[in-house]
Amino acid sequence: MSAVHPDDRERIFAVQQTSTDSIEPLDMLWRIADRNGNYRWFHTHSEPFIAWCQS
């Protein structure tokens, strides 16, 4: 998470946790630093993948 803009970290963590807990897709806009420390905006859509184990 060190590449994520400091102002976005708490929100991004909460959105990802909510998506995982609810098994619902997420859609977010956030800033990520490149190797030179410059931030760029990213629009991300993802869906949690839960692998169910059967014994």
C-alpha cells in the first residue's frame, strides 16, 4: 500500500475490505505513485474471487 496516495489509503482499504466481506464487485478511483514518486489516477473495477475448499 506504500504506492497508494496517503489521502486514499484508508478509503481504499475500507472499500476492498467491504467488497471482500460482501463478495460484491468494487469500483474505485485512486492514485498510485510511479517509481519517480509521481501520482496518477486509476479507475479500478474488480470482483472478489473466493476459492471454496471442500474436504
